[in-house]
Amino acid sequence: MDNEYRIDSILLDFGGTAVTLNQLRIGWYQYDSDFSMAAYTGGGSTNLSSMEYSDLTSNGWTTVGSYYNNGSGTASVNSGEVASSYWLISALNPFLGGTSSSGSYANDFFKLKSVAGFAAPPPPPSTSVPEPSTLLLLGGALLIMTMRARKAGQGDSGLALQA
């Protein structure tokens, strides 16, 4: 990836599983390896083909951070523990919170070696008990009343209800 003349990015798709990235490892780099990260947190589109970087935040993407002077090696990222199934990692990007000063921007050349993190825990199961339907309760009450009336009315020609 680099940010000379344009900004290169890599989109990671974890197939619907929310993942909290916490480390990024840079392999090769030249000059500098500053980078920016964003996560899709909902409320827009994950289709980046028709978007500019400036459109990301209005389409459900959250800036996670920009990280400077990493060289090669491992960088700790995402201190806010954002979880997403879509992650965008780019060379330092002013649209994702990175500085556009000439000292940090447009001279980042690196290869992403790996990312690390963990799957976000699933939401807790619902502990609420569904309430029975009014019609089901009414039907059950009518059935009981009919059965009692038949039992009480055996040998009787009239309908009798017992309490």
C-alpha cells in the first residue's frame, strides 16, 4: 500500500462475524509505514466501489484511528475495541483522521503482513418469556368450561356450570 498520488486500501471482510482487531503487522516498508483504519458500524453501505473516502463516515463507517511511525513489526490498534465484520486499512489517510502534513503524508509505502484480533462475543440470549396469546387463553378457558359442563350435566338435559 502507499499514499503517493492516491491512497491504497485493503478491505477485510469477515463474512458476517464481528471481529475486534487489536494488532496489525507490517512486513516490508520503505520510508514510512503510517496507516489509518476504519470499521463499518452500520447505517449505510459496505459497497465501496461507488464511494469516495470522504463519503465513508456518512455511510456507516467509523474512523478507528491513524497510527504513525510503525516501521516493520506489530502495532497495537483499536484501543476502543470497535467490533465489525468489515475493516478498511489504508496508507495514512486524511479522510480517516490522518494528518495531511507533508512530514507524515504521501511517503508511506508498506506491505500488510497480518492482522490479529478476536471474534466479538455474540449478544446474550434473550431471557424474556413470551406471553401467551389472549385467544389461546380464551380458547383454553372455554375448553375447560365445556368439559366441566359435560361432566356436571351427565344424565341432565340442561347445561350446568360448576365453579
